[in-house]
Amino acid sequence: KAGVTQTPRYLIKTRGQQVTLSCSPISGHRSVSWYQQTPGQGLQFLFEYFSETQRNKGNFPGRFSGRQFSNSRSEMNVSTLELGDSALYLCASSFRGAFYGYTFGSGTRLTVV
Amino acid sequence: AQSVTQLGSHVSVSEGALVLLRCNYSSSVPPYLFWYVQYPNQGLQLLLKYTTGATLVKGINGFEAEFKKSETSFHLTKPSAHMSDAAEYFCAVETSGSRLTFGEGTQLTVNP
């Protein structure tokens, strides 16, 4: 079966702009989580959606937001980009949550200049 | 708060040697624990997970891990390293509400 698909793979944006990243989970998976990976901070949880509802949110500023659609596809948006937002953004999907394990996508590499 | 600590940010082994990557967790209740591997410019791939039941967990690519409650450990092992095992490995614990908290990662180098 198809894996978790994240688009685009690479993105270059200018400070102050906004960006939207997309994630298509594995068919049948209803939980989608987002993580930020940087060399300095490692892997940090952004938020998790289940059946279009945000179930959990990490410690990120309000500039980071997300949503999930009825087909379980998810988007995350970052407004007013800062240089420190440069990172690999990873999406993970699961049938219902941790017990079932998470499958990660290949990520979107965001560079803010 | 639940967390994991990976001992050793870099581990180097010879091809064919035992691989041992260490992970200790802090949790007041038996947690869900995971090991993931990340190859350059790729996402994370699940190697194995412990949820309930048998404490020795077998994963993909010949890896296994043992949940030891008395030692609060979940070390990852592989009897014989292969060049293709060179990658970064992350231990993770499920914290509140399906959130994964990751360790800092261990870079594994396999020498010919």
C-alpha cells in the first residue's frame, strides 16, 4: 500500500512569508501528527489530528497551525516565517494512535532565507 | 513528564559485530516505546515497538529490543552489523495523547 506522502519535498521561502505543507496519510489511517526536526532541537511534536479534530498540540507559537480534512489529509501552515523555522517537517500517520505505531513520510525540507 | 535518554550520540562498530544502542526511559507506568531509523534525507522508519505483552520485541532488518522495567531500559540490538545499517537511530516514548517524545538520536557508523 502507498505510504505517507508529503508535498512538496523542498521549499525555499523568505522571512515574513507564509507556507503550507501537505500530508496524505496511509489509506484508512485517521490520525495524523506533525513533527519539526532541527539539528539543535531534534524532533519536536507540533500537533496531532484525529478525525478532523486537533487532539494534541505541542509548545509552538500560534504561527504554526494545522487542519485535517474529511479524507484524513492534513495541512500545516506557518505564517510570518522566521529564519529559525528552517527545518525538516515530518508527518506521521496511524490507524488510531500510538498503540498501532506511526508511519512517517519523507518530510518537507523548509529553508527560510 | 515521560522522556527517553539515548546514551551515546555516536556509535561505531565493525561490519559483522554486535550493534547495541542504548535507550532509557522515565515513566511511572509501562509506556509504549519505539525505535525508529532515519537514513540521510529521508523520514523515519519504524524498526519495532513495545506496547504490551512479550518484553523481547523483534523488528525489521534483524533488530530486536528488550523492555526491562527494572532497569527502565529499551536497548536496541542486532547480532551482526551490515554496512546498510549505518544511519541515525531514535528511541521514542508515547507521552500524553498519542504524542511521541524522541531521544536525541544515535548516529551509527559501520566500518568495513
